Amino acid sequence: MKLLLFATCLLFLVALWFWGFLYTTHVSDGGKIVSVKELMMGGGGGASHRESLLQRLGFYEEDEEGGPAAGVRFVKPTGSLAIRNKGKFYNEWEAILQDRDEGPHSSRQEVKRKTAEELRVAAEKQNHYEHELKKMGVPVIAGLGPGGHPPPVQRLVHLDLKGAPPKVSYLKRLMPIMKTLGATGILLEYEDMFPYSGPLASIAAKNAYSKEDVQEILQTAFALGLTVIPLVQTFGHLEFVLKLQEFQHIREVDDAPQALCPSQNSSMVLLEELLDQVIECHTPPHNVNLLHKEDLAKLTPKLTHIHIGCDEVFQIAQCNRCKNRLKDTLFLDHVYNVVTMIHKKWPHLKVIIWDDMLRHISLETLQASGIGKLVEPMIWVYAEDIYKFIQSSTWDKYSTVFSTAWAASAFKGAHGEALLLPPVRRHLENTLRWLVVMQGEGTRFSNGLQGLALTGWQRYDHFAILCELLPTSLPSLAVCLSTASRGYFDVNPKTNSILSSLTCPEPTSERHAWIELHKDSMLSTFSRCMFPGSVIYRFVLRLMTLMTEAKEYIDEVKQKRGWLTDYNIRHNFTSGTRVDDLLGDDYRLLNSITNLARNAASTLADVYDHWTSGEFIEQRIYPILAELKNLERIGEGLKKRKTWPQRPLPYLKPFEALGIDEKT
């Protein structure tokens, strides 16, 4: 019994000594001596050492995935664990527990929670944004919206002057609007509207700009901080030069004045003179005194780029000089010669070309030509499906050959040679699609994509009629340019610059969308705005309404009714009273369109000279007016007949009437 009591006491003393040792003596941890007291007091190397030691002492339990790499969980004491001393030691113990609870694991959970919340809020905002787009009829494009990718750095507005130059006074009113909408520069295509002189004097149209006009345009651009890039065609689309007899000899194909022959020395002489005159005119003066107000007013934008065209070379390698050469090599050699000629005089200029002639050329041929160091391609697609025309393999090829490139969409002149108003929704979708493509494909190029040019063609080529006029296309430009400048379509009319820049009334009701492209694809709602040229916009809307009415009427009386058909007219065989009834609408429409024609010249005079106004009237108003007038004349003639022959009437023999041999 005594022996048992002695053993118990001895064991108690040993245990007491061991506990004192642990509490006061240093414990080695990874080569560092740390006391338990210091550990619990928060000293001795910080949280990492405390956790390491507590893990060794069994206060941690391995994560289910196992191992330190998977992380550990701290096991708090339960009610069964007696802590007799609830004084200072107990408080220190609780501090350790609290410190662990607020450690890295808890912080990671908080970060995850915040991230999840941010994603949820962003998803809700995007859903609301897409809902608003659908209400407006704006195409919903995945990946575009507020807070997304930045917009293109450069946003150029292409002004095509072919045979229809707006007055300089109009362009001066237009350029500030372009700047407000986010434009950074202008791509200026003169064609025959540049004041060529000397050996090229015959190229300039009779209503071309003067040199003073060009300087006024450039000075306005400079004052607004807009760059200007002139575009001079140097291969195809040279109809304005090659149509003339004096330049007929350098055509690639004699009866097609579309492309020049690159193998003739006289072709390069012509191009050198063309480029010299345009570049010199766009080069800022060197002797400007910045202290003189008069000299400051003469400043023009620094010329950094020249666009040399080279698109749609339909006739190539067909003449006797060229037909034995490969088309691709011939094209690339010509581009090389033109760029080399430019760099001899203006080595600082960067050269842009349209890309379409490069699309089918192999990677090896492009690399061997060295074109990658000579030009920056401007990749143009005006349809909604960009990748249908520029496949991924083409992007691979371009990014391998070129360090940078440009993209080009359209705001007018792309969906019909004879349109009066541009289909805005299609142009907007083209712009939106390009924004997505540029975000995805721009990273392929070592220097990225330079920017987006919004093209606005005035004619499909030199011989084509006028398509949409610039003033009637301003709403389309505003919608596309503001979108390109933000990188997405802004649904808020107060922050979107469209309405304010076009001087439009503010939306009167929040129940209706401020723009409805699905219901009003031509944007007739902008007829209430007061932008420069809005009078022409309203005039064209009225003209379109009357033209539609007139065409439906003519089709009705000549194809669907039975008394004014070609058969009735040819045989002078009809009922006068029926003709009288049918001509009622003819008189009304004739009167309305005649009044419109009388006002056309004065309406267009705010923007265009009498040559362009006269051309527009002849192309768009005269044909329908003439058709109505002819129908009236025929009807009045038919009504004069009072007696008619017996049936059957002699029938027409179509082959004989048309001079066609029936047997062949």
C-alpha cells in the first residue's frame, strides 16, 4: 500500500515537472528555438511558427485530402477538454483560436464570396443590358457590353468624294459632330475631286475642290485634333484617270478603264505625279511662326499615313506585257514599286492598302515578297458575318506576315448601289461584329490592330450612280461611330452621344425605347432632329414614300388591272371610263412628285452644288416622274377613241416584233 502511494506521488511529481518544462523551456521548430509561452503570447516568429508547433503537438487535424499541401484544420477544444486555469493562459489560448479563425483560410473564403457576389451582380447587369438591347432592336453580340474591352484606339471616318463633293462649309459643320461622336481621324478619298494641276489638270472634275478648299478642310481637322489620311488609288479603281483618251494607252485591258498596266513605265510616271500632288498638299508648312495668330490658323494635321488603295483589281495579267507573269507576283511587285517610290521622298510615311487582293495569296509568297515591312493592310468586310470572308487561317497568315493591321466597316454605300437611305441595323451589326473580331484577333499581331475605319461610299465605282447621300446617312454614322468609340452600344440616351450630337429632342417617355431598329430600320425617327443636312434627310424620307406609292400604283394598273396593260395600249383597245378611274391616283401622285422635284434643288443646295443636285434629281426623281407623265399621256390618248373593231384582234408575233429568227 505504501509502495503504491509512493509510486503515485512520484508519478505526479514527474508529470508536474514535465508540464513546467513545456511551459518554460524552449522547443525547437524548424531549426528555430521557440518557447510555448512565447508561442501562446504571440511571439517567437509569428503565426507560421505557432501553427507549425501546434500541429506537431497534435492540435491540428489533417485535411481530408491529406498532407500539409492540402491544408489543415484547427481542432478547437470541446467541452470534454478541461482547462483548469481560466486566467491569463485561457485568454492567450482564445487569442490563438481567434487568430487562426481569421487566418489565410478565412481570407480565401471571403475573397471567393466577394468574387461570387461580383460575378452575380455583373451577370444581372449584363442580362438587363441585353434586355434593353432587344427592346431597341439592337443586335445582341456575346462579349460586348459595359465594362468590357476598350474600344479601337483609332476611329476613322471615310469620306468618299467621288463626283459628289459636299460643300466645304458643310464639312466644317460636320467634322465637330464626328469628333463628338468619337472620331479620331478622317480617311479622305478625293478621286476626281482633288485640284490636280499641270500634266494632271484634265483628271480633276469641273466641280473639284480648289487648293484653298482643301487647306480649309485640313485646318478645320487640325483645330479639332483630327488626323487626315488621304486615299489615292494606285492600281484598280482608276476609272477617273483611265477613262480619258490621253491615258487610254496604260489600261491593262483596252475596253475596261478599271486597272492600269503595272508593266509600263508611263504607269509609274502617272502614279508618282498623282501621289506627289496629294502628299505635298497634305504636308504641313515648315515656316510657321507659332507666335503669330495668322500662321497658327494655317496649321494642318501632321501627315503620318497614306492609303494607296489597291482593292478590286479586276483586270490583271491580261495585256501582252503582263500575261506571262503570275498574278500574285505581279500585284506584289507593283505594290513594292509604289511604296518604294513613296519612301524615297517621304520615308516617314506609313502606307496602308486594302487587303482583298492579299487574301488568296499564300503565306510563302507574301513572306518572300517582303510586303510585311512595307504596308499595313486594312481588312474590310461590310457584311454581318466577318469570318465568312476572313477565315481564321487568313488571320493566321496576316499576323505572321504583318506586325499590325486595320479593320474597316461601313456606315453607308455597302448594301445596294441605288439605295436612298442606309439600312442602319445592318451597319450597326457589322460594327458590333468587328469590335468582337478585333478583340479576338488583335492579339495575334505583335503590334495589335491600329483601329477601325468606318467607310461611307458615295458610288460603287466612278461610273455608278449616286448611292446614299452623306446627309441622309448621318444617323447611321452616328449610331455606328458612337458604338465603335465606346466598344459597345450604350443603351442610355443621356450618356450615348447620338441624340445630343444630332440635336435631337430628348425621349418623352421611358415606356418606349428611344431607338427602335427592328420597327424602324431606316431610322425615320431622326427626322425630328436638326443636324446639318436634316432638311435633306426629311426630303428623302418623303421622296421614298412617294416613290413606293408610285411604283405600287404603276404595277397595279399595268399588271393587276385589265384596262391599262401593254396589250390595251398596243391595240388601243380599252374602256375610257375605266381608264378615267385608273388615272385618278396618277394625277395625285404626279402633282405631289412634281412639287417635290421643284423643291429638290433648293433643298440640296445647302450641301451640294448644282451639278450634284441636278444629277440626284435626274437619277432619283425624273424616272418616276416621267413614268407617271407617260401613263397620263397614254391614258388621255386611249380615252379619245369612241369606236373599236370587232374581235378577234390581230395578235403580235413576238419573234417578228423583236427581230428574232423564230427557227433558231
